[in-house]
Amino acid sequence: MNAALPCILFGAFDRHNLGDLLFPHLLAAQLPGARFEHAGLATRDLRRFGGHRVAPLGTQRRGHLIHVGGELLGCSAYEAAVMLLDPAAAAQAITRYDGAPDAAAWAARQLGTARALPYVAGREAVAAPGRLIFNAVGGVDWALLPPAARAEARAALAAADWVSVRDRATLAALRAEGIDAALSPDPAVMVRACCGERIARHAARGEVHAMRQAFPQGYLACQFSAEFGDDASLDALAQGLADVAAASGLGLVLFQAGVAPWHDDAVCQDALLRRLPRGMARRFVSLHVWDLCALIAASRGTLASSLHARIVALAYGLPRVSLRPPRQNARPDKRDAFVATWETDAMPGSVAAGEIGRAALAALDVSATTLAEHAEALEAAHCASLAQWAGLLSTP
């Protein structure tokens, strides 16, 4: 590897979200000997959550620029700007700018960049001989992007030294644009292989240990975003979760996979707890990335709207079911895209809240051998993909 050039890891890990916080750790483990700097859209210090100290892109020394993963090809400037605000400021911004014609201009002022897709950086952000890499990124909303945003992203991707995407829907969209992209599993399939010892330490202490003690028969790790906060969705979730807990004898542990705006809400979790029989469920408070991974790893299965909660469970060879948001309708969905591309046919995909009980019991019936072999296969696929571009960092 070219020791003179640092690797600038770029992504949405400037806010709290399980997958985004994981990505830099996973790349650091897979690129031994490299020097790293961490770039996002804002100055943030997420180390108290197990994340990184992040600076805006462009404030680092020039080096290789690596897009670390995530749904970067579909994150608009407006969405990015809101998600970087605190909850009160985000609520004000949404009230003022959601659907407003001046939303993009506001976002550009907030972020200090006019890029329509601000987590997509092009060749101009890299000085020779640095490489421009897109590692297992997603873009299931590609067809819905405004033409100017698609053109901006197309130019950045066409100039890259390597592009891999994490699902076949994104792959087909980019290839239709003439962009040569490869297919790779999401980086989070490597979490056990790269970070297993650290996760095991967190599973043996603190709040994860307390949950294991509270439910010696085992528990299901359960997460849902604020989109499920209406009464009908909460009622359906409560009924389904109560059914699966009663049938399986497992406890329920509710956790938050992300607390950036538009992610999870503890108020919704408390509302669900009030709907469940006493003693059946507990809320997990920690937001530390290794505690969250440890909670999933120590569980008997995961039921979640978070894609990366599902993928962490997959990496540990555990049953998993995704929750489909109540107003998803026909819009492309990254959970569905991942399942269609990478999941074993034995495992349920995304279901509505009212179907969670049946799907969870089906997932719990899948053999441990099937799940372990599938996890190993995706680890191998990701390693093979990363090896194809890692060599570029050491060649002129």
C-alpha cells in the first residue's frame, strides 16, 4: 500500500446510525497498515458512541478517497442536512422546508456544498495519484432522482477507479447508465470476522449482560423506526411480538439502531412497551455501536426495520426478519433489495407489522447450519470484492 497517502474514509458516519458507524471500523480492519482520516459533511465527534471524530470533506490531506458504504447514491442534500441537526432543529427545518422549493438552497447553505448528493464525491476531491473508490454503496432510488442529481452522480462514478454496489437493483440501474460496477455484499457482513472479539467483550458486561440475565431463556432483539409510531402500527407490532414471545418463550428487548432525525424514537418504544404484557419486554438504553452489535449477537434473533440490524444478525448466523415501514407503498426499498440479492431463500424478507409474528416463528425454524454457512459465504464474497480494489491503493 502507498504509505505516503492516507485513506480518506468518507460517508454518513457523522451522525448516529448503526451501519454508518460500523463502516470505518470494518475498513480499518481489512486494510492493515493504512493510515486513515475520517470525512463527512460536518464536524462531529461520535467517539462516545463508538464512532469517530469526523471533519468535513476537503479539510483532510489529499489521499485515496474511499466511499465506505451505505445508501449514498440516494441521500439528497436536504435529507443529509436535516439528519445532521439536533431533534428540535430538525423538526423546525422539516416544518419549514419539507417539499418547499427553496429546500435545496437551504441545504447547500447548511452543508457548505452545492452537490445534490453530498455523500457522493468525484475526482475533484482526489489529488493524483490518489484513488477514488466506491465500496458496496447503495442506490435503489436511482430512477427517482432528479435528472441533475443523476448526472452529477454518474460523472463521479464514471471517474472512479472502482465502483461496487450492494444490491442488484442498484447494479442494473448503473449499468443501464453505462457505468461499470461490480456487486459486493454490504460491508456489515464482516462485523463478526472483523470485530468479534470487541463485541464479545461488550456482550459479557454492562447492559447486554443485564438483558441476558433478565431473559435467561433468551430474547429477540427488536427495533423499529419512528415511521411505526402511529397507533395502528404500534397495535399491530404489539400483537405480533406478543404472539411470537408467547409461542417461543423468548423475551423481547427493544433497542434503537439510530437516533439521527428520521430514525428511531424512544417515545415510540415506550408506547409499544405499554401495549405488551408486563415482564415480556425491556428497553435497551445504550446507543454505543458495540453494545448494539453485542445485543444482536447475544440474541436468539432480530426483528428490525434497520437494514444493518438485519445484516449484523446475518453475520452472526441468527434468524432475522425485516419490518417494512407502513407507508412504503411501491417505492424501492433497500431492505427488499438486499434480501432479493443476498438472502437465503429459507429466511423471511420484509413484512408488514401485522405479519411479524408469523414471519418471526418461520425464521426461528431455519437451521443453525444453514444460517452459519450463509454468513460464511457472504464474508467470502465481500473479501473477494475488497481484494479487487485494495490492490489499487498501492499501484501508481
